Amino acid sequence: MSYAVSASHTLDKMIIDALDVTGQTTDVGETGKIVTSTDGRKYKKCVVDASAVASGAGKPAYYMVGTTANEVTSDYSDAQVSEKLGATFAGVFTDDVTGGKAEYVWVEIPNGAVTPDAYCATEVGVCDGLVATHDSSFSISTSDSDRVVAVAMEAASSNLADIIMLP
């Protein structure tokens, strides 16, 4: 399997674009909107800065420096602090980000619900505390000073695992 979003008919509010819309370069007026699915997952419509590098569905997203609360990036070097502090962790992308251009995307935000098939390092096992890593995946926390942003609910298989992002 691979990362997949909640079905649109389970959302608490109507949305114009699908949660897994790809490469949208025009704001359709939903930026900043947050929707909740009946399965407990929450999503926020954000904009990806043109400086972002390519990323994929189920991979970590980070809030940008000095911009609005609705701007995210796939590259934490664009964020305020390192990934170990985790203060800039935004959630996971719901679809692929091309990189190199501004795009409007949905991001699944931390909410304490199970996020199926997030992109994880191969060594991730059940109940491991996870940190978001640069441009790629979730990996096992290795230090008490790491900011754990998620917990693995299963061992990674083919670099995918169900996780719970901590609110």
C-alpha cells in the first residue's frame, strides 16, 4: 500500500479540491482551511514555497520561517530550527510536491489519529518514538533531546508504517 487520505465524503466541511490534489499553482480560496474526517484525521490547506524541494505523500512537512501559518516546505533548512527540536514540524504531505515552484497542497496535521502508511526508515519498529528527518521520512529517536513527533504503530515494511502524529 501507500499513503492515502480520508475519503472526501467523511469530511466535516465541503472542500473544492481533493485532499490529494497535485501540482495546483492557483489558490482557490481554501488556504488555511482545516477539515476533520470521521476517522479522526485532520487536514490543512497550505502553500508550498517555490524554494521547496520535491517530496511525496506521507513524507514530513515543515512550517517556513517568517511567513504565514499556512506556508510549508519539504526542506527543514528553510524552517526556523532543526528537526531535532521539532518546533517546525507541520505534519505530512497528502500528495507529491514537485519542488521549485509554489504549489497549494493539503497537509495532514498532527491530531493523535492513526496516519496509515507514512514514509518511515526501514528500521522503524512498533512503538518506536519517531522524529521527522530532512526531506525524507520519519526515523527512530536516538536521544532524550530529540523532539518525538510521532509513534510507530507497526514495523516499517517497504519504508511504510502506520504512525500516530503527536498533537
